[in-house]
Amino acid sequence: MVSKQLRVVVTGAGGQLAQCIKHLDANFNHLFYYKDRKALDITDANSVKTVLDALKPHVIINAAAYTQVDLAETETDAAFAVNERGVANLAAYCSENRVKLIHISTDYVFDGASSRPYLESDATAPQTTYGKSKRAGELAILEAAIPAFWIIRTAWLYSIYGKNFYKIILNLAQSRDELSVVNDQTGVPTHALDLAHFILKHIPQLNPQNSGIYHFVNSGQASWFDFAQAIVAQNGLKTKVIAVSSAQYPTLARRPKFSVLDNSKLQKTFNYSIRDWSTALPG
């Protein structure tokens, strides 16, 4: 029996996750439509309806997001426009048209005060505008009658695409003798290609029975200092990485001290093994 070819719309086409999905999509028998903000403005309900009515997708992967964590503290309306209203528009369309939705969320929905990895069932308590806007987007999905959905929280996402910590450290290490990196924030560096592969492989399995919130991060945990050291070593560079406290590098938005996500629910539900962050590092 030949499985039905799914029509999949991917929003946020210019972002690193969407580009990683595109990098892998030839390996999967789905029809993909990539839409950036110019082609599909999710904050505009009319744009959502017009574009999606023409494409008639079976599944939407919402990789569009306002991700400027510090800027969000002053651009509150812009952050909520994309991360809440935009998501609500997609959720409403999916509900009305029986379309499935995969939405990408974040570790910033938690307060960062835990002493153990966060479970999907743990209480949310976002401490930043960015985190609050992303949690509002989650709630918009949970409150909509969508036939099937996954909210996938991830963290410390990096790849060869876009702007991310991995690329910044790699570029700086190639031109500097030493780098100072904070050592008092702990999370999980997550290769966007790994997340993209999981999504693409499991799209056909998305159904009402497994709908819900999942965490996807690479296994293990690290500080930003650990991550930077590994990037330098993996690429054969000699740059010295110096550990410093986050108090020495104040930011507008307060970063969580501990934001490790527990990914065991996803691994058990889909019988899927997620590799350790150190193994996932390119170089």
C-alpha cells in the first residue's frame, strides 16, 4: 500500500529550522511549500486564509517566530504579534479546515530555577517577554480544536544556517586568541538538523492519539562555556575559552540559569533515539 503524499507548508522559510527541513526534504515523500513572511504573513488572518486555501495543506510546520530575546523586552507588541497572534491565526485555520499543526516552542516558557530537567507537565513561568509570548502561542493551540498537533519545545538550536551561537563562536575563534563565555547557564545545544529529521520522519504519524506537547533537545547537558570549548576543539582551533559569570555580561532579558529539557516522553512515544549534543557537533 502506497502512503498518501502529504502536502506540507513550512512557515518561517528564512529561519534555520526551515532551512534544515529543506536540506533534508528530498529524502521524504511529501510535497513541501516553504513560505517566508513576504509570502505568508501569519500575523494577518487574511494572508493565512488566502495562501493556505490555495495550497490546501494536510500539515503546517510553524517555524516562524520572533526570536530576538533582548529586543523583545522593548518590542513587546512585535513579539506577541508573531508568537501569539500569528500562532492563533494558524490554529484557527487548522481548526476550521481540519489541518494538522506542528509548532516549535522554547525552553523560555520555564523559569530556569529547576534543579532537574523540565518535563512537559511542569508548570510554566516565563521570565521574559519572549518566553511569555511563546507560552501565549502554546495556549492558543491548546485552546483551539485542532484535529492533531504537536507543540515541540526545543532549546539552544544551532546549524550552519542563520545566526546562532555555534556560528558566532566558530567565526570569532578563527580570528581571536581567546574568548570569554558564560559558565553559569546550563542547557542543551541542539542541532537543528536532528530536530528537522525527527519532524520529517514522523509527520505521517501525527494523529489525535499522540497530540500534545513534547520536548526535543539533544541528550546530555552543557553550559555555554562547555559548548564553546567543544566547538573550538571539534574544529581543531587553538583559541583559549575563558569561563566568566553572566553578571559580567548583563543582557536586557534575563537568561534562565537552568533550562535543560527532558526529552524522554518523545523518545518513548515514538521509539526514537536522540543523540548526545557532543556527538551531534559538526566539524
